[in-house]
Amino acid sequence: LCPQLGIAIPVGKDSMSMKTVWDHQGAPREMTAPLSLIISAFAPVNDVRGTLTPQLRTDLGDTDLILIDLGKGANRLGASALAQVYGQVGHRGPDLDDPAMLKRCFTLVQELARDRLLLAYHDRSDGGLFVTLCEMAFAGRTGLEINLAAVGEDDLGILFSEELGMVLQVRHTDTDDVLNLLEGAALGRHSHVIGSTREDGMLMFRHGERTLFAGSRVEFQQAWSETSAALQALRDNPACVREEFARIAEDDPGLFVDLSFDPDEDIAAPYLELSRPRVAVLREQGVNGQVEMAAAFHAAGFECVDVHMSDILSGRIALDGFQGLAACGGFSYGDVLGAGEGWAKSILLNPRARAQFQEYFARTDTFTLGVCNGCQMLSNLHELIPGAAHWPRFVRNRSEQFEARVAMLEVAESPSVLLAGMAGSCMPIAVAHGEGRAAFRDAAQRIAAQAVVAARYIENSGVVAERYPANPNGSSDGIAGLTSLDGRVTILMPHPERVVRAVQNSWHPDDWGEDGPWMRLFRNARCWVD
């Protein structure tokens, strides 16, 4: 296949013939590697804005679903998930019989994507057409109207063979054009319009006038998710698993954006030619978010300096030359439990470092941002930070797992200089932490902290999130970030620096420009300095 497809395998390792032999209580034992081969591929992506996902769009008018059958109707069921369910292996498995056809299809799909003719895409070869269509419906939280009459006569083979192929979603007004292009690439004979979406949430599979089976999106998605949920309940907090599973049946409007400002307005532009104030981008062993943090501050008009804790402890770098300090996120100390607290102790218990930070926080011309591990660390430095006495500690997530996901955040009304003019805005943000649950000493501290809450997790309905996974760590009142009383120090558990560009967001409205709304936080910093 490699010569015919014009690809190469740059490296390789023979894991098909590995065998371990040992002696156990006088008897020989051996373990042979499983006789399966997995090949991972990679390719450059010039523009991630052309990425297609399985999410069916229901907000762009009438659409059609087109199946491209690269198996040419063979529908071989050998080694399929369906065969496995019935305890069988089968005789003939799916294969790539026509490499040239695959190559033509790949090239055409790339062209269709570049011309913005495709709304969604999903491959067929992992579970078959039935699984492909269901997963697309789950991603779009929509129903389906599917008719297999044009594909063939073997309903079981059509739905469950794992032959190569794909399903495309296109606007109904573009369907004829796409079919003509498929015909021109000699793919028309094996390309079929198989259906469209339904507004009532029902998944209907028919062959002509005959109904094969039908059910609700909720019913199918719960069946699809129940095995994962059962495994997750053994590993994670079972209460969180139940809360997440229950969401399948709820009316969820999905991620949204509601801003109190214009993300395309560069409020820092007037200052870019004046000077570049220095920001210390602080990291500790294992931290990996410093490059993204520096990129965001640099774009806002700062001179960013990479500062490692060893520079502070040794005296190589002093904080008196900086107007900004950004404590970065990542896996400090290998992300062991209490890593942020350990980072803080390296400051509190070192006379040189303690004096440096105390003097820095006391200056009224400085600002500080702490994200993720940096948020944990700064929360443990509250005794050095004026106006931070009410801050909580951040402890292990309620789910008992590292949470890496997209969450909805609402910017609260607070004195934070970094979030100025953003209060009331609701938008997605990246989350990646194992210890993000705000823990207060007592009810009095929790009540007092309300005045300095800077951000809260919210549901897709807009209300404060108390349930998992909209509240990914279990913080009371959805607390995701706080600020000092004078607003100069802001700590956030989520990662604004990872979503400052529109293309960094896994989802965003179609009308977004180059910048995401979280860029405003860094521009606020530049404006505040002057």
C-alpha cells in the first residue's frame, strides 16, 4: 500500500514476535505478544480551521447525509464488532481492495473541506455504519431519518460491516454539486444519499418502506455509554459518574458564548509602540504551560522573561525588575498530590524567596496571574498577598480523577484588574487539573470569599454549575477563580492562555475572528500597567 498511496513508514518496531519466557515454581511459562499490528499515522495540518468533526449541524437549514462506500458493497462482516457480539469470528474481513479509490476519495474530501462544502465527517470502519451514524447523532444531539434502499439489500451487512468508508453531512442546496464532484472522481457509483436529521430526537432506520428499527437518541446513547459508565464507576467517584450519565437524557443546549465586550477590539493597541513592560513567566520543575503563557502576554504587548524557581532561589533573578508575574500551570513535581502546596513551601521556607515575593506583592505597581498549578501555589501564599486572607486551598477533584476538558465559565463581578470589563461574560475555557476543588476552613471563610470570586463554572443553561462535569472539580458555588481585594492578584484554575486564539478553541461560533475572548484578560493587563 505504501508505494500506491505515496506514503512512507519512517520508523518501525517488530512487536509481533516478542516473547517472554520464565520459570514459575519449577514449571516453564511463556507469554507471546498478541498477534495484532497497530500502525499509527501522522501528517502535517496547515490550517486547523479546516478540521471536520462528527458533530451533525442542525443550525444551518436542511442537510443531507452521504455515504461513500470504499468497500464497494462487499460488506464483509468477518472480525466485526457484530460478529464478536455473537461469539463469532467470521470468514472474510474488510480490506482495502482499491488503493487508488481511497486516494481519490481522500483528495476530493480535502477539496470539499477547503471549499466549505462539508459540515460534518465520520469514518465507518470502527463499528460500521450504524455506529457511525449514532455517534454523529450523539455529537449533534439530534435525531436521524436513514433509508438504506440505495445502498443494497443486505441490511445487516450494510449497517455493521466495518469496511472503509465515510459519512458526510452537506447542505441540501449543495448535495447535487457534491454528488457531481464524487462522480467526477469515479466515486459516484459507490456514493449514496442515505438520509438527514430529525428534530424530534428519534433515530429511524428504514429500507424503502420497511422500518428496520427505531429508537430515541437518548435510548441509543445510554446504551452506547453504559459500559464506559460502569467501568468509570469502578475507577472514579460513582456519584460523578451518575451525574454525567444522567445528562444524556437532559435537554442540553450545548456550549455557548455571551460576551459583555467585543473580543476583536484590541484595547492594548495604543500601548504597543510605547514600551514592553517585563513579565516574569514563572515555572517550577515539571510545569509545561510557560510557552503558551508567554505567547499570550507577548501578543498583548509585554516582554516575557522565562523565570525558573531555581533562578529565584539562587538569586540569579530578582522580582524587583518586573511589573507582572505569571505562575504557570502544568505538572509541577510530576503532578503528585499537593504539588502546588509544595511549590509554595519552597518559597515560604526559603528566606531569600520569601522576601522577594513579599516585596513584590506589596508593590502597588505590579499584577499577578496564577493558573492551574500556579493557582494552587499562590493560594498557599495568601499570607504574603495583601487582601488574599479569604482564599481557599485547592484540593483533589471530587471526581477523584485528573480532569482535562472544556468547561463553561462566567466572569463574576470582582475587583480583578485582569478581568476588567468582562463581568457577566460566559464562554468556554480549557480545564486540566487534578486538584481544583476549592476547600474553605469554615463557613465564615466561604462567605467572606464571595466578595473576591472572579469566575464560576456554569451549566450550558447559564446557571452556576454544582454537578459534574460542568463543575469539573466539585468546588462549592462553582468557584473557578478568585482575586485579591485590590484586584492586582488573580488566580484561575482553568487555562485562559490556552484559548486566546479562536483556532485554539475546540468549538467556537462561526463568526469569531482571529482572537478568542480570553485574549482580553492579557490586554487588560497591558492597559492596567499604563
